[in-house]
Amino acid sequence: MKYRYLYLISILILVNACSNDTNTDDSILVETKENEEPVEIPNNPSNTNLEQYIQRFVDEAAARNIEIEFGSINFTFTDNLDFACGTGNSTNRLVRISTRPECWVERTDIEREILMFHEIGHARLGRLHDNTKLPNGDFKTLMFDGNQFRLYTENTPEKRAYYIDELLDPNTPKPSWASAKLNPTIIFNDSINGKDTNWDYSGFGDSNHSSEISSTHFSSPGSSLKISATAHSDFSFWGFTFSPEEIAQGSRLTMEVDIRLDNVTGEGVFIAMRGDSEDGMVFFETTQLTKTIAGTFPFTKYTLELPYYIEKAKILNLFLIMGGNSTGTAYFDDIVITKYD
Ligand SMILES: [Zn+2]
């Protein structure tokens, strides 16, 4: 099963925060993979690529008894958007989509749909940005100002249905899946109290990282999982894989870990959760982009939030990671996964 770890870290970096939001200018943030060279588009995508999404929008509206004429939406690709992936202008009902690869060529069908529907929301429906949240923490509308690309996926059809409903009718009632998730159930609890742990340590390439089940330092008796790094190298991690009892779609999950660090430099350590189905990865959540865990401190509780569980994931992988450009020593203890319904 180790091969699975090869796609452990899908590092996404938000490279552009933009938008001074004057009514219709758009602001979709751009994600690029770290260290990735810009990809050249062999031939600029043609406007026919956009047509199918205009038609899809017309069809979605028709299915909701709202008549939108195909010809009432103008659209074009442009090389002239530096920050946004698209704009929607309600004055001339024009949608413009950037030819930059991270805005279109490298996007999935659903991501392209989200971008197009958001811009059509500006251009044809006159919608403005709205960052209101639903009770569970999700955005109320596809028209939020930020990175919309992952608002819904093929694994969350209930979200897609709602967000298109809401796009066409902002008075759409709150969906049932958006209720606040407050009822906790602990589904995993490991206090690492012996040498017979079921956690596996994995490193790559060189040997600048090492691991140990430490009985010297612990948050609860009598052990913890230790990683030491003496020099920069590839990242390494402790991993644990299990099949949880059924977890409902939309449940909130938290992963709590007590972490002690001694002189940890660089990007530090991070904790992560990955859900897999038979077809591969369904979700991946990490503290890597949201909080830096580095330095020296006694055992301290850190929490990773997974706001919306995808029930297609039948296997849960937990990771305690020392970053590749880090040095120092980390101890991990008392790993608890809590489900909130
Ligand atoms: Zn916008």
C-alpha cells in the first residue's frame, strides 16, 4: 500500500489574491502546484470550448423553469487577465475567460463549469459578490469572492444542485446538508502507549530523517511518535490507515494531535488526513497551508478541520509529517479523530 503515499502531498498554493471588487470584476483566485513550470498552451482554446458551458447554464435554468436565451450571453477567451481567471460584465453581458492554463486547460469539467457559472452570474444575472456563510461554514452562494474552483465536485452533487438553485434564485432556502455540525463522536483515539504501535514510518530517498517510538517524551503515558531531521531532504511521516464506521456525507471531522517540538526549523511539521475510495483519493486536508508548526515548545494540541466529509471515502489515512526543508525533532501523541453530525 505504500505506493499510495506517492500522492500524499498535493501542495496547492494560492498565488494570487486579487479583486478590488468593483461590481462585476471577478476575483477567482488561481491555484498552481508548487515548483511547477508554467505550461504552454499549444493552441489557444477556442470559444467553442466555452459554448457547452453556456448551453449547460441555459439547460440548468430551463430545468428550473427559468428561460435564458443562449444568445443573451456573450463570451470570449482573453490573454489580458493578469489576476482573475474570468470576468463577467453585466453591462454588455460579456463573460471573459483567461487563456492561462491554470484557468482553463488544466481544469476539470466541473471546475470550468463553476468558473463559467460564476461569471455568468455577474454577466447575465447581475449578481454581485456575496461572502455570506451557511451554518456549517460553507459559502451561501457560488458568487462568493475567492477561489470558487472547489466549491463542489463530482462527489458532492447535492452541493452542485443547491448552488445552481441559489445562483438562479438567491432566496433559495438553506439546504439540509448545511446545518451546523455540533454533535461529536470520537471515531479514533490513539495515545501511543507502547512499542507495538500500528503506525508506519515512511521516508524517501536520503537518510537525513529518522524515526523512533519515544518513551522519553510523551503527552500521555508512556510513548510518542518521534521524527528527527538533521538536514534538508525529502519529507517523512508517520502514517496510519483504517476503515472508519460509516460516516455520513457532510459530517465534519477534526484531527487533534499533541505535538512537542525541539528546534524545528523551516516549514516545520504538519498533520493531514486523506480519504480514499476504491478509485483513489477523494479528499486531502492538511495544516500545511493554514498554520506553520515550527520552533520549540512543550506538548500542544493542534487541530486539523475537515469541514465536509465525502462518504465515498471508505479508507481514512492519517499523517504526521516532518517537512523536507525542516530540521529538528518532533514528537506526536494522543491522536484523536472526532466526527460531528
Ligand atoms: Zn466574481
